[in-house]
Amino acid sequence: MKKNNYLSNKELNFYKKNGYLVKPNLIDKKTINKINKKINFLKSNNAYDKNFEYLTIRGIKYCVRLKDPHKVDTIFNRLLKNIKIISILGDLLGGTIRFHHSKLNFKPPSSKAGIVDWHQDWAFYPHTNDDLIAIGIYLEDCYEKNGPLKVIPGSHKLKIFDHHQNGYFVGKINTKKEKINTKKSVSLVGAAGSVTFHHVRTLHSSALNLTKNFRPLLLYGYSSVDSWPLCYDQDSSIDPNINLKAYDKLILKGKPTLIPRLKNVPIIMPLPRESDSIFQLQNQKK
Ligand SMILES: O=C(O)CCC(=O)C(=O)O
């Protein structure tokens, strides 16, 4: 292993080729248990109601997400800076790191409300270059029956697929129309504490949770410091056009810069867009 590199060359090359990587049991069980306790507390505590997102399917209301968990409790804020995660991201993003967003998806049992259709994160937040990564931390063991993340290896090297329907951004791809062979997908499974890493252009989805329990997946997004957002980016309080200081406070490794790195990347603007939530977007009738 090289100095300052957490990943082996084999792992780094695997990520470059396939656009994803799984690190089993990266986060220790004690931390995972503390987080699960905190989630149980939050779920039974009305004070954080506004951060919970619900989706109603056929008259039934499901809790699908805790929005911005890093703003809700320090435990989530500490975890996003975990030394192992930051070391790996340093390797994968090429040195510098800026925190981008967080969300905690629950995937309710046996309900369409938990299904996430095929998409590329890049469609939601295009930047001046595509050195962005989302990581997923499994808070419970996650195997095929729990509805794990699925990715199509190598798809980060494909075009940006259209995520629109009838002229509206709907946050999902018509895989038949685009002739995407989803049978080539692989499931990213692992015990609680395992962490998935996927490139911002990697095609991914997740299917039904066939168990009786919620499947919690804590997601964090990161970019290289010189990836500049090209459109409104989820949270106006950290929009560099509005609050550059706040935007630069998100830097975890590297120095602020006013010089975005431009890469010849394919982009389709996520407009017009009627929600910030992937669940609302993918389930709207258009
Ligand atoms: O929760 C999941 O299973 C997948 C979520 C996802 O892909 C996303 O929020 O972008």
C-alpha cells in the first residue's frame, strides 16, 4: 500500500473500471448501534418531524427518509468525517474533498414506496466535472431480500441518460426506451457497518424490501473541491452564489478555490423540477 493511500491499487483500479466499491464492515458495530439508537429516539420524538419525509401510496403513508441527518444530530455530522471514509474518498476523488449532502433512506417493508428506480445522481446535480461520489452506510445487515443498492458496473463511463418524462424532470430513466440491460446489475450487499461507494454517473437503483423491517441506508455525497455546481443544488443555504463562506466550510480536505475545473462531461439540466426529493419526483404522475 502506498503512503497516504488507504485503498490498495487493486481496489482503486476496480473503482475506476466499475464505478463502485464496497468496503465490508468499515464502520464499527459500536458506532452503528449508537446511530440506530439515535434513529429510534428521533422517530419517537416529534421535535424532528419536519425532517422526516413521507410518501403516500394507495392511501397508506410511509416514512421513507430523514432529510439532512447531519443537521439533525452531531452523530451524523461526526460520521461523515470518519477518518476511514475520508481517507478512501481522498484516494477516489483525487485528493480534495467537499461534503455535498446527506440523507437517511428507510425503505419500508414490502411497499412500492421503498423502490428507487434506475437513475444517475449526476442527473440531479450536474457540476463542472464529475469527481463526485455517493457513499451508502448500511445500518442493518443488508442482503438481497432487504432491497440493497444495485449498480451496473462500468456505467459511469456511459452518457447521461434522460431523466425526463413529458418535458418534466422525474429523476428516473426509462430503461426500456434507453435499452439498458438491468440484468447486468450487481447487488451491493453487506453486514451492518459495510460502506458502498459509487461514482456520480453510475447507474443504480434498489428494489423491494421483502422483509418485515425497515432497511436503513445512510447516504453521504461528496465532491472534489473544484467541482462547481451548475444549477440550484438542493440547499440554498450552501449555494456558493448566495453564501460562499458556508459553501467553503464544507471543505474536508484541500483549500477553497474560485477556479472550477472544467471537464468535457455530458449534462442534461434537471429542469423543470417540481421537488427536491427523489421519492416525490419518481412517483409523480407526468
Ligand atoms: O435508498 C436506496 O435504496 C437508494 C437511494 C438512492 O439511490 C438515492 O437516494 O439516490
